[in-house]
Amino acid sequence: MAFTLSIKAASNPVVRAASAKSSAPALIRTGVRSSLKARRNLVVSNVAAPSKEQWHVTVHGPGPYSDRAGLPQLISKEQVEALEAELDQGAAIAALRRFNDNLRNIPADRWEAVLRPVFNELCFNLESFNPAFTSCLLMVQRTIGVSDYVRRDLALKNLIQPLAGEYGMHNGQEQLKTHRELFSDFFTSLFGYDLQQLLADSPPPAAAQLLFSQMSRDIMTGGSLSNDAMEQASYALGYNLAIEYLADYEKTWMLDSFRALDERIFSGLDKKIDWIFLEVHAEGEAEHAAIGHNAVLNLVPTDHMHILRRAMADHDRDFAAFYNRIADMLVEVARA
């Protein structure tokens, strides 16, 4: 099933403001990922990925040879959706709400001093997901000779697309800007100087470095649950799905918050913000989550559901700690 990013707003979006006090409702359970567009934040109507940044992704579900006799029964989409719904109620969603509440309320007269250390963390954090995605891909590849050839191939066809997209490579297109270039453009348009100056002037991003070490440790060891290659691959696929699923909320809410800051602060300073980085992610992460969802459906046996749950919970825990830390930084620097 092919997905094409559109400049049109999603129809009938469910409003989910980052500052809402109630718990996020569970996802609608119709279709393989039919709720992904529906659960967009209120900013989706403002998101229009520029034509040069549109792309095509292809979501590969289990094929006709995936359920051949003698193979373990694959996990169902209903089981995976139930685990995703647990993330809706998890610590990371609460931390993302808290971060965006604090971000929206930074003081207008000290915005640069408050945001500099946070951007230092976000820069490292953004790039750290590339080796995390690569590690997830590797853990699936390492099941060669253990997992079924067709199932493994379909899972890998899903996983490679978001990783390639990080480097500006998309189906049927010439290479575009990498996501690091887009982030650098966003930073420069906001602060008025190059991202390299921030990195040269800043201390090591301790919170982002810690999250990276935790992701690397967990993915490459299968959460230290087992030395079995298939179990470690199932863990990696669950971890990958948690990353992509939470990133959908993360980037959509972040775009919403920065647009609010633009209205309150930046437009008055005559800044012309380059929104492409946030727009591309706010519009594209749902498709990446759908890809991660289907990678799970292609390879993970139903008796590994407890492994998926553990992997998703591990990332939820550590991602929440990261965002709670940078939420604290917004307040600490503002009060200093």
C-alpha cells in the first residue's frame, strides 16, 4: 500500500493538544494504520510539506508466502495496536506534554538563552536515531538462516525506508537534503547564525548522550533478555516501532509549539523561520510509524508479544527521561 505525502490537510483530524491535561485516548482500531492520520494534532491543517520535500513510502504487509505451513504464527495487527495504545498512556507522552507546555511559555526577553542548551541536546538526539535505526536493521539481518527468508525480506523492505529518508533518499526521487541539513536550516533561520557555532560553544549534551547509550545498549542486546537471534530481532522491531510511534507525537507537537512561539515572539522580531524540518517530520512520522508497525507484522511471532511490550516500554522509559530533563532545562535557564 503506497502512501504519498499530500499538501492537503488530513480529513477530520482528532485534536490532541500537547498541553491537554487528560490522558491521550487510545487509537481507533480500524485498518492496519487507519488512525494514524486521524490522530494528528491540531496543527495538521497548517502543515504543508513543500513540493521539493514530498516523498513516497511503501508499506509492505505480510505477503502470500508469509504464512506457509510449518512457520510460527505471526503477531496480529490487533495485538500490535494494543501495545501502541499502551504508549498513548505512557511516560513519554506525559513528558512530551510537559516539555511543550514549558516550551510555549519561555520568556520573550530570554528566549535565545533558554533555547540554546535545549537545541544543543536536540541536535545530538536527532542524529543519534540514525545509528539506532541502523542497529534495529542489523538485528533483523542477523536472523539470516534462522528466520524465514520471505518474512525477513519484507521486514527489511519496511525498515530501510525511514533510515534512507534520514539521508534524503526516497523512492523514485533524487537525493534531497538530509534531515541534519534541514535541522541546521531551521536552527539558522531561528538564531541567525550557523549550528556549528552552537555546537562549538556548548558543553557535551549529557541528556542526549545518555539516551543514545541506553538505546544502543538495549537494541544491540535485545534488552538483555536473551541471546536468541529471533528474540533479539523481535525486541529490536518493538523498539523501532516505539521510536517511530512516539516521534509522530513529538514532532507534530513541537511544530505546534514553535508556531505558537512564532506568533508570540519570533514574528515580532521579523524572523523568517524555515519550517521544513518540522513540517516534514510532522507530516511524515505517521507513515514511518506505519512502516515500523508492518515490519513487526512481517516477522514477529505471536508468542513474542511480551518481548515487544518490554522493548516498547524500555524506550518509553528512557525517552521520557530525556524529555523531562530538557523540559527542566527550559525552566532552569529561564529562572537563572
